[in-house]
Amino acid sequence: MVNVCKCQKEFKERCTQCAAVSWGLTDEGKYYCTSCHNVTERSKEVINTGAIPNTKIQAINRGLKRKRKLERGWDWYVCEGFQHILYQQAEALKTLGVGPELKNEVLHNFWKRYLQKSKQAYCKNPVCRRKVTVLEDNQSHSDWDSEPELLSDFSCPSFVESGTESQPDGLAQKPFPISKASQSETASICSGSLDGVEYSLRKEKGIVKMTVPRTLAFCYLSLLWQRETVTLSDLLRFVEEGHIPYINAFQHFPEEMKLYGRDKGIFAIESWPTYEDIYKKMIEIAKFLDLPRFPDITEDCYLHPNILCMKYLMEVNLPDEMNDLTCQVVKMTGVGEVDFLTFDPIAKMAKTVKYDVQAVAVIVVVLKLLFLLDDNLEWSLSNTAEKYNENNKEDKPWFDFRKWYQVMKKSIDEKKQEWEEARAKYLWKSEKPLYHSSIDRAVAFKRREMVVDLQKQFSTLVDSTPAVGRKKPSSFQFNWAEGDAARTCFHGHSLQGILKNKGQSLTTKNSLYWLSTQKFCRRFSDFIKRKRKGRRPGQ
């Protein structure tokens, strides 16, 4: 009581939470409110450490910050590590131009839903929880407003049904029951996190175990829910270009979150994410979370094939007139229908469209309709276009398939070479060295310093040119400008040499559609009808 009175004389400001003037000192010398346990940033300079009362303050909604030893850092759980990665990825997407709602609302709610469904938080008996006193929290802002830390019991997402395990705000969380044996093992040299050993061995049926690749699945789910202008292929490209944390994402962990031992196998990634793998994981997570039907993909959405086809036609330097043909193919095949495009995880056959792949497939179909692509007709039409362009230089040029192929092949080969060189030069070793136990920490840091010094010396001897900085992110990988002699732009070229007048409309000179494994189709409409009936063309 004497200490409290002394603190009140020295610090007379009212508490920002409860407006009381009743202050005490924590073990670290900071003032805290004895009424509501709110810890301030104000601290008292103490010469005699014996004057600080032996008062232990437990964190309410900032995660456990108790330091067992300075060199061991904070007590933290594996799910907190994944939350840090998700936070950094969401911040990176926000930097790339994605709306802030993705992080503060959508991804945040998806993550809370996952913690609840996996019984790690927001449920009656969490599988692992630190011993904290959870008080009623009436704050209205997001858990992630300041920093990505667990755990404040906000209301669950709007799509959580009333019959789930969602708990009202203020429900006290029961601590994770750790036996003496597992407790000593957790505190040993096997893992920096409290549950790293147990997490790596956990195999519970029906539970989707969180991994680093699944963080990208969470991000893409959030992008799809928001109908953002980022496809899955764009997301993976931004990851590979270093704009979104993925490889060695644990480097962004706070210094106090020590990571070693079993944590290395959980957070260290030694391969690039693949399209098909992230796509499957996205569907898996959506079904596990029991997410409702996603917002409709309508014609004004970026992910609609009409818009994506327009974007990819510009990307691959094809004539603008082809956009009308791609729209007709989308309409005839029905791949632009809202029900076909909208993701519904709770449907009997939960699947989503590979929007970017589908748009490219539509463009390939249009190219086959125009040029057949049988390694004969496209070159014959190119000869006709080349002769016309030579004799009519003042008119709008006809599209020359051969010339387009040569320009694109050169550009793609250059881009591929840059990609291969970037992968070959990529440094897989993290700047933050990993080690198997706290005992090996000094050795690991010493080895890392030696590696960095050797790399600097070797780069000085081999290549004196400075390293090229990271290029700016862009939705387009190729840029085509009018008037560039080395890189002809075909956007304004005409399809007149490929089309012919039929009454008051235009039709293709080519009347066939060729599949490499099937016979010729006389009409594309017949081909579509056969595909819809589940029969192969030519049968």
C-alpha cells in the first residue's frame, strides 16, 4: 500500500482505461493501474532495484511478454508465428495497392475462424493457451491495428453460425494442460516456441494443419473474397519477385521470438510455391472453414474472363480486334456465367475457377479459330499479310502471325533467361541464421558472418558491377509501345486478312477447328455442343 501511495504522488495522471488514479510498478519499472491492470509506457528511473515490488502483471490482449531469460526471449506459440507471417503478407499486399479491408476485415476474420475451427482460440477448450487472465474487452478496433499479436476475444466473423463454438467476449480461456514431461520438453533445447515439438508431431483427423504455403492460400482466399485485381499467378509472381514475404518469412519475427530446433522444420521453406499446390490448399481451407458462397463474379469484376482476356491480349501483344471474338467464345461456352465463376465452398463439388488459366485458354481457342494452328494455315495467312503490308504501307497493317511469333519468342526467351538467372542467384540462406538448439546459437551466428564475408569477397572478384535492385511490381510483365522498331506492337493491327464478309457480318476464312488428338470439327458451334453433351468431337 505504501508503494501504491508513493506511485500516486509521483504519477498523478488518470488511467486512460478506467479514469482511476491508482498506480503501481511492474517488475520492469513501468506504471500500471491497480484497478484495471492497464500498463502505461511511462516508467520510473530506479537506482535501487529492491524498491520495485514483486508484482507480476499478465498481458490481457497483447500476447505473453514474460521473459524467462533474456537470451531465450518471449514465450510464444506456433500459431503466433503464422499470424506474424500473415500480417506481413497482408501489409505487403496493401503496399501493392490492395484495399486495407483485406487485412483488417477479411483475412483477419478468416484467421480467427481458423483458430476457432482448429480449437486453438475462440473456443471453450483451446488445445494450447498460455495462462492469462482474459478480461472483458469492449474495444472496437481490430486486433491487428498496432501489431499482429494474439489474443483478444472479439466477436467471431459474421459467417459463424450460432451453433458453432463461438464464445462471447470476456470468456476466460482455460490454460493448455501441459504435463510435467511435456513441459520440460517444451522448455528444453528442442524448440524455441512453447509447442513446436508437439505441433510438429500433431496429427489430428479433420484438422487442417497450418503451414507456410497455406498462408498464401489464406491470402488468395481473401483476395478472391474481395474480388481484387490479383490472380493466383500474379500472387505467386509477386512472391517470387520478393514483394510478398514467403521464403525465410520468419526473418520478420520480433527479435524476442527465438526460433530454433523443431521450429526450423515448421517455418523454413526451401522451395517455391506452385500454382496447383496453392490452388488445392485454398479449396481445402475454404471447405475446412465452412465458408459461405463468395461474392458473385459479375461482368464488371476483374476476374471475369472478358476483362482478363482483354488484359492478356495486351500482355501477349495480340490485336485489339480479338477481344470481340474472345467475348463471343465466353458467351457461347457459358464460362462467363455468374454461377460458373463464383466460388461456393459449401457446394457438393466445391471448386473454383482458375480465372487466369481460363482466360488464356479462351485466347488459345480464338487463335485456333482464326489460324487453325496446324503448322500450315497460320504460315500461309502470314504470307498473305506480309505481301499486303509491303504493298500498302500507308494503310492499317494486317496482323502477321509469323512476325508476331518471332517478336514474342525473342521477348519470352529474354524474360525466361532473366528468370533463370534470378533463381540461380537467389540466396536461400536467411540473414537470420537458424540453429538446432540455443546452445548452437553462437556457432550459427559466427558461421553466418563468415558466409557473408566470403560472399562479399567473391562478388568483388567475380563481378564488380553493383547488384540490380528489386524491380517495381507490375500487373504486366511485358510493355509494348508504338514506334518501337525492335519490339513491334501489334495492338492496332487488323484481322481483315483473316476474316471474310458473309452477308452483313464477318466470319473466319478458316472453317475448321483442330484438336491435336481428334478429328477436324466443321463448325465451332458443333464442337461446343458436343463438349456440353460430354461427347468427343468426331464421335
